[in-house]
Amino acid sequence: MNLWVINHYATPPDTPGLTRHFDFATESIKQGHQVSIFTSGFNHRTRKEERLQGKQVYRRENISGIEFIWVRTPPYYGGNDWRRVLNMLSYSISVIPLGIGIRKRPDVILASSPHPFSGLVGYVLAKTRGARFVFEVRDLWPQTLVDIGGYSNQSLVVRLLRALERFLYKKAEKTVVLHPRASDYMERLGIPASKIVYLPNGVSPDLFSGSGAKIPRELDEIISRLRSKGKWLVAYLGAHGIANALDTIIESAKLLQDQGADSVHFLFVGDGPEKERLVEKTQKWGLANINFYQSIPKDAVPNLLRAVDATVISWKESDLYQKYGISTNKLWDYMICAKPIVWAINTVDDPVAESGCGITVSPENPEEMAKAIMELSSLTDDQRQQMGKRGHDYVMKYHSAPVLASQLLEILGYCPFHE
């Protein structure tokens, strides 16, 4: 099979970002398939052009046997304003002529929707090149804009996106969803259940079993300094956006500082539109138990997680997650590194409770989060290790890249062979 992946934000492990399709591609080429990933050279996490130089409009690069096709898109540096929309549209417009101009025809085009325009690109290229079209839905646009972003159902943007959403669901041979109950949402739009397949996020055991890349020196020095002071480290890794409800973690840090729990210290590693405000809030409150650091390459994440004691995930309270579930990449990273987790999300699925690898608390509830963190810190090392091991075993069984890639190949009609 010659598979094309259309994903604006796809990245290899040597840079910050999501490696879902790199991981799937790595496993697919082991089965003899070819994979090309069309993505942007401008990194969504670092807000930097990382792959194109000078006046390059695009560049083809082979990374571990996978062809990455980097396209130039205009930068955006702040929040989710018109510049980010322009970045999305530019990516979409650029990929179509590139795809048409490549000599070898794809058999399958998998278009992934961090935004729906990539789905439209996938459909156009599939029609043009005579390929099968599979649509992957990572976020339920525009429902996320309504439930989280505050948009009205009657706004022109939402109505246009709903029309595009229905069009793509109907045209796709299969629709791959990352949320466990997303099929309920799509079936209400008239999409047959037989066309919808659940394939969650996961993690590459190869990446997390090796020595990995070193933590950036500045961050390593921060951790070493905190360790020398006897600090017990709680890490949050990932996006700093509205949906992540990171105020909850900061407010729990304030509660712990006010209570004199001086041994607990928080590390925020990542970037996003909320980060500047969160840093200012931390400074305004005089919180000495928090450090912020920028996004780090995915291949440095294992060593960072090995250096901390516990992890935390928070999310906004929303009917969207209670109805359809959630799929957050950082959870599987935490679990495969056998770290105890405080899970502050109200959703239909709760892998933390199911596996017994941490403590579940109510979302946007700093008091419960602070209590859970103190409970974890009071456990013995052996108790925390056993808790972490349960998470590791769970993710290896259900969310490892080889398992999920095999499922994807079966969805695409190319049953994997086994050695």
C-alpha cells in the first residue's frame, strides 16, 4: 500500500508535537507499506519555522523510512486569531497542487482533522488521484467551538463548518474517531455506524524503552536544583490552552503553598495561547512552587518523566467530554513511564480509574486536586511504583503503537502479517 497522511500538525519525535502518524507509519513500513506525511514546516507548538529554509516553499525529507513533505505556511504567534486561520488555509491550499504533482499514485489517503480543511484536502486529492478516502476526526469540529470556544450554533462560522463536516463524513469510505463515543454524535448526523471506527491515541514503546534524547540543559538544571532541595515533583506536559484548564493546577499549587506543603513542586512543560496569562497569574500570586518551561522534543519526554514523581492532567468541565469522551496524548506518555496520575476530567471513559494507576478528581476543583496530590506524596515508593506499573501494563495492552497500527491496517483493508 502507498498511504498518504494529510495532517497539518504531524511531527517526528525530534521536535515538540504529536507523533501519532509517525508511530503508525513506523509500524506500517515494517509491514512493507510506503507512507508519506504532508505537514507544515511551521511548528504549532514552538511557533517557529523548523524545516524550511530561505525561500523554500516545500521540502521532501526521509525520516526513518517515512517520507515527510514539509510545506510552508505563514506564522502565527499569539492565540487562535485570524492568523491561525490563515495558517490553516495556507496549508490546505499548498498541499493540493503538491499532491497532484507527485508521480506515484496513492492507494489510500488518510486525512486527519485537527481542523476540517485537511479533510477537504484529502477528499479533493483522493478524487483527483483515484485513491480511497479515509477521514480521521481528532476533534469534533465545530461542536468543540460551541461547547468550549463559546461560539453560537447559529453563527455563520459554525453553520459553514457543520456543512463541511457532514459532507466529509458522507464522502469518506471510513471515518476514524479518537473519542470512544464519537460515533453517537456522528450517527445523529445520519452517518451509518458501519462507516465509523474507533482508534484512540497511543504511544510508541520503542521511543519510551530506549535511552531517549537528553532533557534540555536549562530544564535539567532546574530539576537538579529542585531535587537538591528535596522537592517532590509533579509534572504537566502538553498544550497550555483553554480546554486544558490549567488554572486548576495553579490554584491547587496555591492551596498547597498556603498550607505549608513546601516539598511539592510543579513543572509545567509546554506552550499555548494561555501560557503567558498563566505565568503572569503565578507571578502575581507569588507562587514559589511552580516552574514553567517551553515545549521539548517528543524524544526527550521519556527522560523528563523519569525525573519526576507524579503527573497531572486537567480539563474543562463540559458536556462534550461527558457525552463523547476524550483522547489526550499525554495520558499514554505518563502511563508508559509508570508515573502515578491525578486525572481531573469528567468523561465517559476514565483509563486512570480503570487501570488503577492514579486518582480521579472532579474537573476544575483545586481543593480535590491538592488533596489527591498530597495523598500520592504520602504513599511509599513501592506503592507508587505498583500504581505506575498498573498504568504501564494497561497502555501496553490497549494503546501501544504496534497494536493500534495493526488495527489501522485492518481498517484500511491491509491485514498485517505477524512474524
